[in-house]
Amino acid sequence: MHILVTGGAGYIGSHTSVVLLEAGHEVIIVDNLSNSKIETIDRIKQITKKELIFYQEDVTDEAAVDAIFSNHSFDGVIHFAGFKAVGESVEFPLKYYYNNTVSTMVLAKYCLKYGVKQFVFSSSATVYGENDVPFVETMELLPTTNPYGETKVISERILTDVAKANRDFAVSLLRYFNPVGAHESGLIGEDPRGIPNNLMPYITKVAKGKLEKLRIFGNDYPTPDGTGVRDYIHVMDLAEGHVAALEKLTPGVHVYNLGTGRGISVLELVKTFEEVNGVKVPYEIVGRRPGDIAESYADVSKAKAELGWTAKRGIREMCRDAWRYECGV
Ligand SMILES: NC(=O)c1ccc[n+]([C@@H]2O[C@H](COP(=O)([O-])OP(=O)(O)OC[C@H]3O[C@@H](n4cnc5c(N)ncnc54)[C@H](O)[C@@H]3O)[C@@H](O)[C@H]2O)c1
């Protein structure tokens, strides 16, 4: 298949591009490099020893997107491009609503114009809000407490309505839990600009001495050790989940949780990271962060039953691969 990967120079998009190329698909990446580097494109080629086409364009730019669709005959689109920092979205809501929802509408519009019928969307576990764990796809979505989360809810609705109005349109809404780790080569991984928002890149930077200490937000949650519990998933498992979803896609809307189904606390992750990599991660406990929930983990039975996909890599591999990437960059 010929697949358009938006945001393919980013963290999850680059790993998914590797898996797509290795599965024999043709990959065309469009990314404006607002949160990624051009070197990642070369590294994808280096890992896979395959060629791909890259456009440095913004997917909210209709003329640019139209030109890309007219140059190719795509079988499907995987839409990763978007902004993802929860805190920043509270500060700059319009930046988030605009980029994340307009990009989805523009891509859906040009899929319809050019007869591209398969659309895979990067959604997030954040759409479940404060539902009880484990999160199941059939749950009613609850308010997400931040504009970033709302952009995911809105984009899901937009794509659902487009699929209702166009009966041959096939949409997969993939709700990711907490992607961590890196490709085992150490050539690509998560390399956020500035101070990381996510836990694992923060841990690796503290372990490397680039940041002084980890701040753990709250140890008074109703969890076994009081720190927040999340469902961490190796980014290569997540990438493989996309290819499984794409290859099984049929008309209509399909929602899948992509997680491991197992919750791990912040302290458990820190201890495992220290043990696996033989390094120290100094930390301090500070107050809860507004908007954080106590626990988030997935019910993963639907993806297993319908896609034949489950996460294979464990927390130790996640810690090992994240550290290997940090040490190489
Ligand atoms: N990483 C996570 O924890 C997580 C969890 C759930 C969902 N997601 C979603 O998965 C997707 C990918 O996340 P990621 O972690 O790889 O983030 P990332 O920032 O590494 O990748 C996103 C890529 O999209 C590009 N981009 C952003 N806006 C664009 C635009 N308008 N036009 C073209 N390119 C644009 C950026 O340059 C970047 O390369 C995002 O939609 C994110 O919201 C991520």
C-alpha cells in the first residue's frame, strides 16, 4: 500500500514509518518539522535500507495538501501530525484547537476529493477523562480537563461524522496509552525540544545529568504507592499496532485502545529504570499537577480479538531502549 504518514518525522510517526517500510509498504511523509528534525528521515532510511518520500509542509495548508494528494495515489493516511503538550495547550488553546482539528479536517477533505478511503487517527487515552479503569472503548467520553484532550475528542467526532456521511470511508481511531522507549538501534526515539513534558524523556535526561532531578507530581493518589499509575507501551509495539489496524481496516469507524493493559506507578518505573540501566535517577516529590488523574490503563481485549495485536515488549525493554537512545544522542 502507498501510505501518507503525517507527522512522520516525529516520535511515534518515525517508528511507525519503520514498521510500514519493513512490512513492504510505500511511505510518503509530510511533516513541517515544528517538533522534529530532518535527520530522523535519514535515520528511518538507514534502519530500513529503504527509500521514502518526504515533504516539508504543514498539513493545515490546503494548497500544499492538495498538491501532495495530486502527486500520489494513496491507499491510506495515518495522521500523527499535531501538537501534544497538555500544559502548553492550557496556555495557548487556539494554537492547539487550530492545528489539531484543522489538520484533521483538511486531510479528511482531500481523502474524499481523491478517493482515499482509509484513515488511521492518533487519538489518546486522555479522551476517557476520569472514567474508572480499565478504560474500555465503549465508555462514554468524559471531559478531559485540557484543550489538547478536547482536540482529540473533537477530531474523533469529525472523522466519525465523515464516515457516517461517506459509507465507504474507513476510520480507525487509535487511543494510545503512554508510549515510551525507542527503536532498538538507538537511532530514533523521543527527543523533545526544551524541558520534556512526558515522564520517560525526563527520567533519561535526569539520569544523563542534563536535568538535576525528577519532580514526581503527587504521592497521595489512591494507588499502591501513592504515585500516578499509567499504562506504558513500547513505541515499537504501538507502531506495530498501526500496521495491524491499517491492514484490517474496513468501512465504518473502529476504535481501539493501544496499551499493554497493565498499570505501572511513577516510582515503579523509576526503580525499574535504575535497575535495568545501572544508573541513579534523583527525584523529589512535589504537589499534584492540575488535570492529572490517579490511574490510566487500558482494556486491550478488543485490539487483541479484532486486530490480532498485543503489546509484546515489557517495561524493562522500554527502559533499556529509552536509555540507549538517550546515550546515542
Ligand atoms: N507521545 C504521546 O504520549 C502521545 C499519546 C497519545 C497520543 N499522541 C498523539 O500521537 C501523535 C504523534 O505524537 P508524537 O509523540 O509522535 O509527537 P511528535 O511531536 O514527536 O510528532 C508530531 C509530528 O507532527 C509534526 N507536526 C505538528 N503539526 C504539524 C502540521 N500542522 N503539519 C505538519 N506536521 C506537523 C511535528 O513536527 C512532529 O514531527 C500526536 O497527534 C499526539 O497527540 C501522542
